[in-house]
Amino acid sequence: MKTSETESNSVEDEEANHVTRIWDVNNDRLNLMRQKISDPPKLLTKAAASSSCCIFKVPQRFIDINGKSYQPHVVSIGPYHHGEEHLKMIEEHKWRYLGSVLSRTQCKGLDLEVLLKAIQPLEQQARECYSQIIHLDSDEFIEMMVVDGCFIIELFRKVGEVVQFEDDDPIVTMAWIIPFFYRDLLRLENQIPFFVLECLFDITRMPGEESGPSLCKLALDFFNYALQRPDHIIARHNNLKARHLLDLIRSSFIDFEQGEPLGADTSTPVIHSVSKLRRAGIELSQGNPEDSFLVVRFENGVIEMPTITIDETITSFLLNCVAFEQCHNGSSKHFTTYATLLDCLVNTFKDVEHLCDCNIIENYFGTDSEVASFINDLGKEVAFDIERCYLSKLFSDIDEYYKNSRHVQWASFSTGRPDHPPSNGDSDLLHHLRRLQKLNPVYLVGDREVATKHSRGCLGIKSDQTFSPHAFSLRSRWEIKWIETLQGHELSCEQFLLKAECWMIPLQWRRKVLHSSGKQSRPSRETS
């Protein structure tokens, strides 16, 4: 009985102590928690969710994958990298360029005070463009906008020959600097609002410059030294509306007629790699050089993609465009979609090699393996709604074509196994049959009498040797007839078309038949 009473008292003591411990909270900790609840976020403010916010710190997950592709190397623009030690060299030249602006415009009464007063009303609007709280007071922030903005504008004017470079300007005489500007001025973290640039551009125009090039044109021309697009294509975008320089150049690549759908009733599949698509009879070819590389088409089993030059500038540009689209609430996702397409197409360096052979990729970046690695990293960790992307129909059409067994069977004959390329005779036949398919694809899949009637005329082939099989005959409905002897066996185009639905006999079976029949196989490039 005493034991039970002792246990009961012990439990009551523990409960009493427990209650005491709950209420014995550290007041300093409570105050700190209350302060954290009341403080607004600093690293990702509420403004980041609004459409007005357009200049972001790149998410760490992207930085972990792509290293320093988002950080400036020689020049800082805006607050995120302001004052960093490794960027101080060009920081000194910003003041020199600001002096050039003032010395040129002093004749119309423009001085430093006028520039500062012009930007002051825009301060709050400019601050709201950044996803993080900027820890600069009003004077510091306005000064930074004026210095950075005038540097960019003066650089554009000098490169665009609106004003002259000084002969001793090291920014021009040292050839390595300008290429770094192309990349640094198109980094997401290294931007100032475009309306700030427009304000400074307008008030620093000299009399007579009103009919000169716009800020958009000067910017497009400046970056075109690196991007190398025809002048008449650049001219289409001289009046673009943009949030900052990165958005301006990004928008100049987008064909907004290729809008993003609201969504599909059925799920849209992703597509396979180049190697798998080719084995399914899907080919790739160079698209219209007048089109942006974002304009991708699919028709009659052929994916058409305009050439994209892969070099240091375009890789940095692509990465920062994808990062911008991932962060900005109101932007289209064209570059994210294109990055996903490339990531689907490229699995290995062999896929890159074929894209280079088709003039879809011009590689000035490194080895094919390095390009493949970059493309795969470009598509990593991106949020992507395939049903609402501008290429959703293309993805669906390619997948539907890929799943069509007739195309897979035809591709098996036309390409063979990857490690056993077709022989010369096979290639000749394939070439002529592809000509027929391009002239009228229905000939290969439509009415057999029509195919028989038109085959010779469309192909324009005089030699029957083109249609002589090397190891086996083809029969419809998946039937295969083993060949006892190959000599004297000929196959006309009509016969081939009538029996086009077949499966390729594996090479080792073919050799077994040749061996058992006592016939010597002809030399070929195929190896065991």
C-alpha cells in the first residue's frame, strides 16, 4: 500500500514540475520570436510575387548546378553585386564615362544635379523591381542608378558610333573586356530597370539626336556583335517593351505568335533523344535561318530547328533567361521550353554530334561531350508545365509519330542497328524511297495499287540493282521467307513498296543463313 502511495506522489510531483517547466519560458527567446514574426522577409520579399518585380537573386539550386554563370565577372550593375572587390576595376571607369556624358551635355545645361533629380521620383518603383530588400539609403541608391545607367548608355552610344571613343580608352583597346560586357550585362542579378535607362537616355540626348537610334536599337546592336543576327531581323524589334536588358534581348528571340496554350485535355508526353527518334524514323534538319532558334517545327517525320550557336555568350544568356522565367511571375516560358526540348533530345555526345552534322548546333563551346553536359544541366531543376508550353503540340505530334509502329518498322530497315550501319546498296534504296516519301507520303502507307502505279515514275530509277536484296526477302503481314540462294533474286520498287511492312532480320540470323547455304557474304562495313 505504501508503495502505491509513493508512486502516486511521484507522478503528481512530475506533473507539477512539468507544468512549471512549460511556463518557465525564456522571455528573451519569446521576444526574439515575436520580432521574427513581425519582421517582413528580406531575402525574398512579398514584392517578388508581383509582376513588377523582375530582378532576382538566382535560386541556390541553379547556382549549385551551373556555378558562376549568374554572377558578373568584370562589371557590376545594380545593387546585388555593388562594391564587390573583383569588380572595382570597371567601377572606376563608370565615373569616367559619367564625366563624358556631363562634358558633352553641359552645353544644354545638364549637370549631375539634374540627373539625380530625374531619377529620384523613380526610386520607389525601381526598388520594387528587386526581389530582395536593398540595404542602401536613398542617396546611395539614386547615385548607383545614375552611375550604372549612364555607363551603360554611354557604352552603347560609343559602340554604336553615336559618339566617339577616346583613342586611349582601355575598354576598347583591351580586346578581352567587351566580350565580358556582353555576358555580364545579360546576367539576371546584374540588371537595373529599363525605365531608369530610358529616363537617362532621353535627358542626355543632344539636339539633333531625336531622329537617331532608339535605346532599344542601340542595345540590340551592341549585343548583336556577340549574337550575330542579320540586321533586318534586329530591325523588327527596335520598339520592344522590356523590363531590363536581359528581358529585352530575350524578348527579341521570341515569336509571340507562337503563344502558350491554356492547357490540353490530355497529358502531353516528353520526347525521346535524337538517337531513339532516328531509330523511329524521325529525322532532324536545319530550319529557316530567318527564324529564331526558338521556332521549332515538325512535319512528315522531320523536326526542323534553326541553327543555334553554342559558345560562352549564348550559354550564359540561355541560363539567365531560364532563371528569369523560373523566377518571374508574368513572363512566358519560351526559353524554359526550349531548354527542356534540348534536354530531351540530347542524352550523349552522339546526339550532339548528329545535331552538329545537321547544322542545328554550331559548337564553339568545347567538345561534344561538354555541350551535352551543358544542355543536360540547362534543363535540370526547372519547373515546367508541358501542357501549357508553346511547343506542347510539337511534343504530342512527335510522340504520336514515334509510337506509330509502321514508322518504327520502316526506321528499323532504314537505319539498322546503331552499331551496324547500312550498306551502300541499302543507302541507295533508302535515299530513293525517302525522295518518294517527301513527294507524297501516302505512297508508302496508302493504296497499294496507287503505290505500284507511281513508284518508278516518282523515283526516276533505271537500275534494278538498287532493289536487289542482300540477305532476305520482304513479305507483307510480318511473314519472312528464308532465302536458299541469293543469286538471281531481284526486287523491283513495286514489290518493295507492296511489302514495306516488315521487320529487319537481325544481322546474326542473316549470316547464319548465308553460312548454312554455303554462300559467301559480300564485304560490308558491318561488323559483329
